[in-house]
Amino acid sequence: MQSFARGCKRRGLRIAFVPTMGALHAGHLSLIRRARSAADVVVVSIYVNPTQFGPREDLAAYPRTFRRDATACRRLGADVLFAPAGLYAADHSTWVEETQQSRGRCGTSRPTHFRGVTTVVAKLFNIVLPDVAVFGQKDAQQCDVIARMIRDLHFPVRLIISPTTREPDGLAMSSRNRYITPAERARAPHFHRALAAAAKLGPSRAATEARRLLKRQGFRVDYAEVANGRLCAAIFLGKARLIDNVPVKGARSKSADDG
Ligand code: PAF
């Protein structure tokens, strides 16, 4: 992968990179399309990164749909599908840790998650050598953490944050939506609706109102918080933990797709 990337650079070709854990859905496909429009060569990676899962999380159960994913990548014109079998030596002992943006929100209930994400994304950047990397706005905190890592570690990578892809009823697309039952799926759109309604109240009231509305809908709320101009929340719905975020009216916000 690295020598292919170096070859691209020698020929003056720019690389756009979409890192994923597979189980590709319409949201990922929109990231690949965005990458296609941003550079000459598109690299998609599929790697279910063990270090970003906590000990009681869904690593073993995480959906793996490689053949379908590969077909989708080919159809969208991705040039390379990089799917390493493993990225960690048995005695791996080096970590990349961001210590500010990783705190709070998902970092509270998933204390080792972002360390796993920054470590694997740094590895992938060093292997794929991208000029541009495309991440989804749905993972707002991940975007904040990666933006900070790129800045702090001087990665020569431009970050493009691509808007969240939603089902027609507003539910944000996620690989973890597969975990919800039909009855839970029927309730799931209330998550986004509650956030959209609460965000209209502005930065000082949005989070309290979101918690109230989400509880009224019967969701178990992990958190609802305004961060970097967005109302971000996580809820539990059956076996799934779902996250979503929306811009808050009147708050200063970094826009999606700021590329
Ligand atoms: O967003 C994801 O799917 C993962 O966190 C990522 C960026 C591919 C790192 O494993």
C-alpha cells in the first residue's frame, strides 16, 4: 500500500482516503463519492480496529460484509480497497492519544475508544499517505479528535467532514442500526427529531431540552451535550448505542464539508 501511494505521489496524483470498519451503508458510500470528487486516486480501507472497542463492547459481533463492501467500492470507482488482516504486532506498545477533544461525550462511557481511533488512523495515514481524508459528520467527536491530531502531529492531510446521511425518517445511517429490532426501529427516528427540536432553543438550553425530550420518548440517555457548536447525544436502544448530532441555532459551528 505504501509503495503504491509513493508511486502515486511520484506521478503527481493526489490521494483521497476514506477509512472505514466495513459493513458499508449509504453514509459510507457518500464519503467515497466525496473522496472521488476531491482527488485523483481514492483509497478505502476496511479494518475492524480492535483497540477502539472496550472489553464489553461488540468487537466479535461487529458486522462483517466484506464481499458486498468490495462490490460497492468497485461500483463507486474506488481505486484501492485496503483491507489489512492485522495492523498491530503482538508486542505493539506505541499509542497516539489526544487528551482534550477525547474527553467527555463518548469519551466518558468509552474511555479507551479515542486512543484506539487516533492510533489506528495515524497508522493508516502513515501507510496510505493521503492528501485528503474524508470522515462523516455523524461521528462529530471523532472528527474533532482527528482534526486536533492532524494539527498537533503535523500530518499533511486535509480533513473533509462530510454531512450525515439519514434515512427518509431522519435516523442517521450507522452500521449499528442492524442491531435494532423492528419495534426499536419504529421508535428510532424520535432520536433525531428530539435533537432537531432541542437545537432550535440555542446553546444554553439545547442540551437540557434534548435530555428531557429523549427521556420522554423512553430512551436511556448516555449523554446530550453542546460541543463545538453542535448538539451531540448518545442513547441506548435495545442492544444498540446510537449517536447523532445537529448544529445548534445561534452557536458558532464548524460546518460539515468544510473542505
Ligand atoms: O469511523 C470509523 O469507522 C472508525 O472509527 C475508523 C475511523 C475507521 C477508525 O477505525
